[in-house]
Amino acid sequence: QQQVKQSPQSLIVQKGGIPIINCAYENTAFDYFPWYQQFPGKGPALLIAIRPDVSEKKEGRFTISFNKSAKQFSLHIMDSQPGDSATYFCAALPSGNTPLVFGKGTRLSVIA
Amino acid sequence: GAGVSQSPSNKVTEKGKDVELRCDPISGHTALYWYRQSLGQGLEFLIYFQGNSAPDKSGLPSDRFSAERTGGSVSTLTIQRTQQEDSAVYLCASSKRSGNNSPLHFGNGTRLTVT
């Protein structure tokens, strides 16, 4: 069964801290790894994504680190702000026209 | 439209009743997906459509669940004889096409409560 394992389930950091959310996968046929951000009462929205041919991608304060050999990838949020408080989902896309597989989510709280 | 639209936003129903959930995808998006979000369970894939056909129905939890898409646009998810364990947020997403070059755009979901 295709799975993506996400940790931690919840995370509390002080404003300015760098929360790190980790994901691991088993299926080597995954070839696209997006992260989605979800605010309460809203649907998830694409935040940043990476392909396995690069080890890092930055967009603003958000960075994905990718370790292909370990089959792990992580999201780092630099200089976190209270407005970053949300649930974050990692996901992986199998090759072919099959749907995204999501992790179970991490609820992040950034305290001022 | 500006985004994926789902209706109703909230639905409370009695156990045993049937419910229909509607999704209006972004105009021009050929792929449409249904996911279910339960507390602490992440996003559970239910079914996806490419055009009007459903290549993958593997996530539907039981034969009480069905979905259709007409005209390559609007989709309806139907749950028959609802049970309390069906209570969840049902999310619809669309993309220009299936595959990894097309990010998913989610609606805000329908929160279903079965009493």
C-alpha cells in the first residue's frame, strides 16, 4: 500500500522559530512531492513542491529538503509567524495518472 | 469561476438518510477529485474523474458511496443510508489534468454530520 508517514502530529513554536515537519515514504515510484497548507474552515492550498532530482527548494520563508536515498523529505519554515499557524500536509504523487497520497497532517501553532 | 465551489458547506442528516454533495470545479479543469478528511486521519482519497469517467474508484469506502460527473464539469458525491462514521469533511479538488504537472485546487469542503 502506498503510504506517506508524517510527523509530528502537532507542533508548537515561538514566533521567529523554525518548525520542521518530516515525511517519509516507501514507494520509489513517487516522483513529485508537494506540501499543502490548510487554515480552519478552508480547503488545503498548494504551498511548495519538489521533484526528486533536487535536494532543496526554497520559496520565501518555506524550504523543502529532500533526501532521496533515505526516502524522506521535510518542510522548514524560517522566521515563523502566528499567521503560519495552520495544518500542513505532505503528499506524494505516484507515476502515472494516479492521485496524490497525503500524510496525516501536522497542526502547527506559532505563539507570539 | 474563481475557485472550486462546494455545496452545501454544512450538512446535518439523520442516520439512514441519503445525502448528495456537489462540486463545481474550476472552469476548464478536466480532472476532479474527492477526498474525505476526518479528525486526525488526514486526507483520504475517495475517487477521481478524468472528464466524465472515473479511472480510479478504489477509495470509495463501501457500496453506499457513489459519484458521478456530467458534462465534464459538476460532480455529485452521493452517500446512501448514512452512518455516523460517515461524519467528516468532504473535499473536492480539480486540476487542469491528472498527473504531476497539475496542482490540485481544493474547495472549502462540505462538513457532514450524521446524527
